[in-house]
Amino acid sequence: QVQLVESGGGLVQAGGSLRLSCAASARTFSTFSTYTMAWFRQAPGKEREFVAGVPRTGDSTSYADSVKGRFTISRDNFDNIVYLQMNSLKPEDTATYFCAARFGHMIHTMDRRYDYWGQGTQVTVSS
């Protein structure tokens, strides 16, 4: 059983910052570094959308245009954690943020390409 557990969400004013964390653990999720990790988000009434991704080696990153220059994804393959640093937050960033994992090196922006999901953490940005 694979588990991805997000934390770090909360309420913040516009212009503020939050850092989300996703801890991965599983009896068979033996090698965290073999999985590409990503963050998605879903606002009320909207489809889930790709936010950022980092391949298993951590040597590159990919971002949605709406968060480029403000968000940074990173991973720690020793502690099996992936982070999303969010700066200059805007009210339109308000959503439930999900961590996702897929086996392999390729970052995909489509959620159906990911095999494992966390339960989500709520981020609310007030104006």
C-alpha cells in the first residue's frame, strides 16, 4: 500500500508564502527515487490541474505557466519527501493541493498518468 501524505496548507494573505510537504511511504514503494513526483491542485467547481513536477533524479522541473517564478518544487530522495515552496501567493491559488507519484522519469501534466495520490491539503489565500 502506497501512502502520500501532504502537509503545510493553511490560510495566508495575498503576497504571503507557504511550503507544502509530501511524505512518501509504503511497504512496496521501496525506491522513492524511481518515481516522478508532482503537485496538482483543484479549486471548487474546477478540474484538477497540474502545478509542478520533478523527475526522479531531481535534475529538472516543470511548472504551470500560472505559477512560474512564484512556486518551486524540490525533492529529498534520502527522506522521501517532495516540497512545494509557494511565494507571492494570489487569491486564485486557493485550492486543494495534491501530491502525486508515477513510476519513471517523465513528468506528465495529465493527472491520469499518475499512479498514487495523497489526500490533499487546503490552501486558502485571502485578498
